Amino acid sequence: MSTETTDRKAVYTFLDEDIQRARDLVGVYHAVTQRDQFTRATPDVIRAFARSYGDDNPLFVDEEYGLDTRWGGQIAPPMINIAVTKDLLADPVPREQRRPPFRGIHVFVSGSTTDWYRPVYDGDAVYSFQGFDNVEIKESEFAGRSLVVTRIHVQFNQRAEIVSIQRVLTIHTERHESKKRKKYDTIEPATYTPEQIAEIDAIYESEVRRGAQTRYWEDVQVGESLGVMAKGPLTVTDMVVFHSGGYGFAPYTPCTSRLAYRNRQRIGAFYIDNEQGIPDVAQRIHWDAEYARSIGLPSSYDYGMMRDCWLTHFLTDWIGDEGWIETMSSQMRKFNYLGDTHTFTGEVVGKRVEGDRYLVDVEFRGTSQRGEVTCPATATVSLPRFETGLAGLRTPPAELSAIAAQMLKRHAELRAEKRRVQI
């Protein structure tokens, strides 16, 4: 990969061979062999994850509450897939099937589509395999040439049952290009008067969680509002809580002291000198405002996955304990900077029946204090009927279920071999 210098401040650009390799890997799946923040869903893990993005739904945070629901116990919030992954033992990946390095390239999450098939329960281990679903080149107003990569993440439990399939749209940009642009120079950090904070607090006070009051399919009317939810103003503390309680830092695993030294040896290009000449992680763009400004942004910003958590929180408050989010597609159109506040609103746009599933289609969005819709989304939720009492769940794709079973079987074989060698 070409560079302008040879030190830690090197600037990288895309190589054509790396782009072609990425395209060749579309449809090739690999077991995720690195553990995530957590490897198993426990009551504490589930509760900590929900609270990391501001969700106090007792279905997620109370060990006993779920016993009286259709789920029969505590279940995890929909987006738990970003925090819980147990490492799979797998055969080495052939060199020609390894991902291109794209070292020194900024990566922005632009949007995602997630399909959910069954809950993650207390005690579940969650495994994953992933790959490239689509790769294309685009010209970006902000950062020149960009590589748009859709990654697919398939997650399954210890019984090889697929719990979710997520497709994440990521924008890879060349670092030196983004710094040259001045598009965001006019954006000023948000400030608030006590009266404005009181207005936000009033929204928090008025928020309604449907909970045990079942929302039946028959109750829903096309055009009705989903209510209002607030998130923010975004602070560094919010980012710290999200990291420590939920999202974690995988696969880059920023760490401290000797562990940080070893991590620098593993992924040196991920570390970029700060203003004191100290190598620090590029991921600090999410909490280090000075670093964000150094590459042409007005301040630090959140993760797209954080807003996906907010969007699903908005939905689970509306559908109640007996409902199920079947699928959600979101876009990250604007940055959400430190100090920004979002208000979530939405409405029902359709009702339909598919087999034994009674579905409701919704459109919803997060709007910043600037009046900008930064994260529009659509979703389909499954609700119970008066007659049946249960929301129907879909069956995952058979071909992906077969891959999950094969990978879990190989994991067990390699684990047994490893134990024999140790003995």
C-alpha cells in the first residue's frame, strides 16, 4: 500500500489489487476466531449492555421479569450481537482468502440491515461467521474516492440456531483525503441553556414503554405515531459507558500498558501519534475531539451501531413484551457529534399477514437539534393477534444454518484435538 512517509504518521491510499481482492472475497465466509467484549449472555451482561445505551426495559435488565412473558425468562436486547461473540476454533484461512489490509484507512458505518430470528437467552453462547456481501467504488464529496463494503455477520448459539443476520454498510476513505476537505468547517458544537436541557428532560419524563400491556396486531392503525424518545446530549461519558458496558473495542482491542505495547506490534497502523507524540488508537476519534478536528471534522462522533441500539430501543418500547422486531434497516446520513441531541419519532406505514406472522411496517428516524435527520430507518415487527396470542418468528435461511452447523461441528472437533494434545 503506497504511503507518503514511512513513520507512524504515514498516509495510505487504496491499491487496485486490494480492491480486487475484496471483490473476490464476496460470498466467502470465515469463522470469527476472536472473542468479543463478552462470550456468553449472562444476566449481568444482558443488563449492562441494555443500560450502556440507556435502556431500562425489565425484559432485559431484570432476571425474574421475563418468567411471566412468552419468552419464559430474561432475554437480551436486539443489538446484543455487537457485544457478545465467543471465539470459534477453525482451520487457518488460506492466504488468498484473507481480507485486504486497508491499513490507515478510515472506516465509517453508513447503515445496516439486521434480521432477527430468535432471542438470546441467559446462558447462551454466541458464535459468528462473516464475510463480504458486496464491494463497490464510489466518489464521496467528503473524502474523495471511497470503497463501499457491505459485510455480513451471521450469529448463532451453542445449538447452531441462527439468532441474527446483520449486513453492515461501511465506507472506507483515504485518511489524507478527508483532512483536505472543508465541508464541515461551518458546524459549531452544540451548547445548551438550562431551559433547553429542561425541554429535553421533559421528553425523557414523558416517554412510554408498552411493557406488559400487550400491543395486538388488531390494535394498530396505519398512520399512527410511535411516540417520542430522546437521546442526548451526547457526551464523552456516554461513549465510555457504551464501550465499557456494551460495545467493547473488538477487533482492535485498545488496551493499556504492556498490553497496549503488544497491540501496537500487532496492528501498528492503527496507532497514530497524538499531539504529545504518543501513539494512540485511531478509534479515539469517537472521544478525542482534538483528533477528530485534525482530520477535518468539527468534533468526535458516535458509532453507527450506537444509533442502531437507540433505534431498536425506540421499537421495543413501542411493541411491548410480546412483540418481536423481525427486521430493521437504518442509514447513518449525518454525524452525531459530541453535544448533539436526538429526538426519535415514527409512524405505522403498513399492515400485512405472511403465513402465521402478523406484521406491521414502520418508518422512523432520529432528528438532531439542527433539524437534520441523521438516522432514518424502516422496520417490520411481528405482533400477536387476539386469537393466537403469540407473535410468529421467521425461519432463518437454510444454507446459512447449514454453515453454522458445520462450523460448530468443526469447532468441537478442534477443541477435542486440542485437549488430546494437552493431555
